[in-house]
Amino acid sequence: MRAVTSESGSGNEYTDEFENPEARDDSEFWRKEPSVRRIVAAPSVGRWQWQVFIAISVTALILLLLIITVSVSHVKFDRKFSTAEMNVQNLTQTLVSVITRTRDLEEHGHKLLLEISNLELNQETMQSMVNDMSDSAQVLRDKVSNLKCQINKIRNNNTEELCCPDGWLLFSSHCYFFSDDGMPWDAARDECKKKRSELLVLKSKQEKSFVASKTRPLFYWLGLTDAHTGEWEWLDGTPYTIIRSEWMPGQPDDWTAHGLGGGEDCAHFHHDGRYNDDHCSRRYRYVCKAHASSI
């Protein structure tokens, strides 16, 4: 409502005019609305900026924490890496020392092997010299024995008298050597050959009794074997017929459970003078036999 003044004549006239709100121009109403919207929209823009600020701040804080964490981890890693590097250097130095020591030991071992080889060569040379000297000594002993025998013949005025070398026993025109050391059957056979004799071949009961009286109660090889033909025979090829009374009970049995390989192909005197078959690799004493006129 608004008041309107009009002048007519001498006086003023007041007239009240009422304005219909509904009659207002809608355009005026809508013209004022944008300002209201701007006033209302202002708070929304402030909240959005605040949220962005918070988000940026949180992100920055997280990045800062990550940077700090990475920095701390990097420092720890550097320390661990430095420690590991030092350990590697120490291990490398130790390895180098071990390699150097190993090379020194290898060189020392090589020198020792050379020295051992030289010693073995010297030993073989010395052993060969000893064998030669032993053979020479045996020849000298045989010569001395022959000289003694000849002297005895001259003294007794009996040129037909038989005699044996020192260490041999005479029986019925044959000389017998009873060894003090043991060796396999083959080695005993070869040793008798060196003495210009043969491993014992018996020809009579009297001879067997004589030899057995010297061998008891020890074991001695004799020249009886079945290794070549599967049948027992003497070394000179004379066939042998088994007489059970000459053998130990149940012998010969060609026993194979001794673990030495094969059976028992060589004969020896047992403790009571009877025969027994055994593995030829056993180290027993032996008896050599030769005619008195041949040695």
C-alpha cells in the first residue's frame, strides 16, 4: 500500500492506493532472484574449497610420511648394505687366504710326492742291491760248503762221501732245506728253484718219515698239487694216489668257504705230519729237496 497526495484547490487530498502484490510484474520478481541465488550459492563454493584443501593436506601428509619412511628405509638399507659389503670383503679376503693356503699345500704335497717317489725309487734300487748281495752271499755260502765238503773228503780219505751246504740236512743222498719264513705255495716253489732244488717231492715212506720228523708241529708246503689237472700230482709230474691214512680226517676236501677265492689246490704238512689241502695263497714254511751231488 502506498499514499498518494493530490492537490486540488486549497487543500491536499490523500488517497490510499493499495498495490496488489499479485499484480506485480513477474519480471521484477525474477530479476531479484539471481541475487538471492548468489547469496545462497556462496557458502557451497567455500565448503568445496575447504574439502579440496583438506584432501590436498592429507595427500601432502601421506606423501611426507612416505618420504620419511622411504628415507629411513634407505638409511637402514645403506647401513645393511655397508655391513653386507664389509662382510663380503672379509669373506673375499678369507677366501683369498684359503686359496693361497691351498695352493701352498698343493705345492708342498707335490714336493712330498716327488720325495716319496724318489724314496721309493731308492728303496727299489736298494732292494735290488740287497737281493743281488743276498744271491752273492748264497753263492759264497755254497762255495764254502763245497770247500768244507771237499776238505772232509780229503780228511776221511773218501772221495765218494756226500755232503750238503750249510743249513741243509743230508738224508739218503739228498739234501733238504727247511725254511724259517712263510710264503705262498708258488713263491716257495720259485724260491727252491733259486736254490737249485725243487719243492719237496717224496719218493718213499722212509723219506716221508724223515721229513715229517723235522716239520712237526708246524705247517710246511710240499710239492703236491691238483691246480693244473684237477688230479693230485707231484711237481715232477709223478701221479699221486690218495692214501687216506696219509691225510687229515676228511681231507682233501677242496673247501671253498674260506673267502680267498677258488678251492684248496696245494698240499702241506699238518701239525702231526699228515697231509692237508689248503688255499695256495697261505703263507706256510716250505721244504726244498736236491740231490747232494747237484748243489
